[in-house]
Amino acid sequence: REAAREVRRSGGAGEKDMPALGFAPALARRDCGREGTRRTPRACASVRMESERDGKPENKPCVLQNLDVSNFSSRARLAVYHFDLERVVEIVPPAADRRSKEYRENMHPFGKFPVLLVRDAEGGTECIFETEVIVRYLIERFAMVNDPVPRAEGDGNALLRAKCDMYVRLHDTYASPHQAALYRAGFSLDERQAALESMDEVLGALEHRLAADVSRGSRAGPLLQISGAPDSALSRADIAWFPTLVYLEYIGLRWLGRCILDSDGRKHVLAWFRWMKTTQPAGQRVHAEMWARFGSGMKAGDGPISGSSLELLLVSSSPPVP
């Protein structure tokens, strides 16, 4: 209760939001000493992690704090949905203002989402941040048997794991840094143009890799089509790329006047994206959740991008849902 009052006084979450916290923000924390994780005090065990649906204690081992509109949060949710982990992972909205001192000290040092709260054997709670770290943890703890990319045992599996990591790195290192300039305030037209060209280049690289992958064949399916795995077996590569392409789908229609995914030269990327959002239940769910939030949770910087240097059409404030 004291933690809730402290957060309320600081302008963060109210006491009614505290059951989903999984930590007591006003309490001093200590680092657990492992990369990407933080340990909250043992006293946090007294804060029940409850379901927002019915208020009853769930006692699930993990709580995922996320924003539906965020492609990185959506990436973590996509893993939860695809691997059927809602039985062990409670998904909740942020329990505190990410800009607050409490959030940065106890959850993510740079005020970002998502974060995963994990009960430990001693009754405390570990806080894990960085999306790919969260996805890897969930798969390795709960879904390894369903992961189409097995542990590296022999050259075949080692190569497959390397290809999966390569696609994830292609996204995280080369695509993600250019996203903000496409819609946030504070960027010049030239900066937006440069970001758009860089994103086009990265999508072109993804297209080239997919086209060159002889194991994919001509059938629609996941980025890594693995012999012996079901056609619907998603890997971390699919999970990393799909929410960002949903973002680009919306940004293109809303602020650029066209779908930047449509291109005669990107038939493999576009076919995969359509397959993900129309045939895969987890993909359909994440796509719907993100589009439902775009109108209210994502604000334009300076309105639609216009200008002869971009040669883009203006669009209405309510783009059609594809």
C-alpha cells in the first residue's frame, strides 16, 4: 500500500494498478548481477500478481508488462500466443510511468517496454528486459519442445540456429533504428527520407535472403521452412519481424500515403507477411491488437509527410484497415 501511495504521489500508477506490478517501486532494489535482469526485493513477494480480467490470483510464474501499440511488446506477445504460454504468462499494461525514477530503478534502466517479471525459487522476483532476451527465456523455459529451431547439435542444427539469429540481428541492428524517424516529431524531411531509404534497403536485404534460401521452395510459410517441422512452426525470426512490418504497414498508409511493403521486387517478404496476418492465429491476433491501438496510442509527429522530395500522397487521418 505504501508503494502504491508513493507511485500515486509521483504521478504514476494508482493503487488499483498495483496488483499487476510484481514489485514494490518505493522499496530499495538490488541488482541480481546477471545481464538483462534485475532482482526486486524479497518483500515484493507480498504483492500478488493478479489477473486484470477477474481480479483473482493467478499465481502464474511470469508477468509481461507491455504496450499493445509497441512492436517490441507485440513481439513478446506474439511468442506468448504462438507457443500457447498464457497459462504461465500474465500479460498486463504498464503498472507505472516508464519515465519515473521508480520504473527506471526497478524495471528498465532506460524506461522501455516490454519487461518480464519472473518469480524465483526464493520467493522474490527477477525483472528481465530486452525483447529478444525475453522471447529466448520464454521459449527455453516453457516451449523448447515446440521450438522449430532446436539446440545446436551438429552442423545442420548449428547452421539453422545461425540463420535464425541472422534474421533476428538483421531486424534488430539494421531495421529497428530507422523506424522512429518515419513518424515521430523532431525529424526533418531529409531525415525522414533517409530513414525511408534505409528501411527500403533493409527490406531489400531480407527479400534477397529469402529468395536465395533454397530450403524455402515456393510454398507460403515461415521465414525458416524446416524439414519435418509443421508449416505453421514459427521461429524467433518470424516473431522478430512480423510486428515491425505491421508497424510499417500502418505508417505507410497513415503518414506516407502508400504501403511501403508493396513492391514487385519484394514478393517473398510480402507473401510471408500476408501469410502471417491471414493464416496464423497468433499473427492475426497481434495484427488486430496493434491496429486497434494505432489510432489512440500512436501519435504523429508533424502530421502526414509531404513534399516533392518524397513524392508521397497525403492520406486521411483514418486509414482503412487492410
